[in-house]
Amino acid sequence: MRKLFVFKADWSEVNKYRGETGTKHGEAFYSIANAGTIPFLTNTLAEYYDCSGKPIPTPGYRLTETVPEDRDSFRDSGWEVIQVEEYTPEIPAPYGAKFDSICICYCVYKPLSPEDEWTKKAHRLSPSLASFGGDEEAYKTWLKSQPEARQKESRATTEWLKTQEKQPTEV
């Protein structure tokens, strides 16, 4: 199910954010140009696509932010969803619309305490045989081009994934 999520801030929240963070007008929000090439700001905080089948965000959901220097570290941001509107097209995808639903999530700025550290780490598995769609030849070619530590890590991931396939799943 293809969904588009758009996270928007109320303009009063934008001003509150600017006041609390010292952000100047035009920083931290999309700056776009209209047909007359006059730049203006939108109150769009984020937008992303989802095909995972997970439920849509609900009030209380927080956007996350990453550390630019360390893409593996992240935390919840100060923007919290307070209202969600979901729109579904009359003619569903793929025959009509490009998305099965479009969700507009309205957010308020509720800053976190400064003590909230960048403690959450993204967990990424190393490339494995499964990453190559089971193509053993392509996987071996890639492995040869990698440093020894990366090869070892990748082989371990491949073995771990094999053990996961063999374990029965609970119903």
C-alpha cells in the first residue's frame, strides 16, 4: 500500500520554534520559489513515502532527527503530531491515483529536554548473500573487493540470516 505522509507545522508553531531555537526567518523550513521566482517559505516539516503496510502516524508520534556528522545516531525531534487527516482517492492506485492514501500530519513544537542525548543508534545489517538476491557469484565478487573486516562481518550476517530462516515462527 503506497502512502504519502506530509508533516506540517501551524504557522504559530513555526514562530514558536524560531523564538525558542533562535532560528532566523528562512532557516530550517523549505524555501521554494513560485512561478514569479519570488522565494517564500512553507510550513512543511517533512514528507516521505511508505509502502511497508505499517499503520499511519497517530497523535503523539514524533519525527526523528539525525546527527549530520553521524548518520547512525538519532533521537526524537521536538515536533509532535497532534492531528492526522487521511485522504483516499476515488479511483485507487495503480489505475487512478499514484497513492492509496495521503496523510497530512499536523504538528506542534514540544521541545525535548537538553539532556536527551543522541543515544538511539540505527541498526544496519552488513550486506549479505540475501542482499544480492541469492546471486552467489555477484556476492563473492563483491566480497573480494571489500576489506577483511567487512568480509567477516558480511559472512556473519549471512550465517545469522540462515539461522533465522530455519527457526519456526510463532502464530
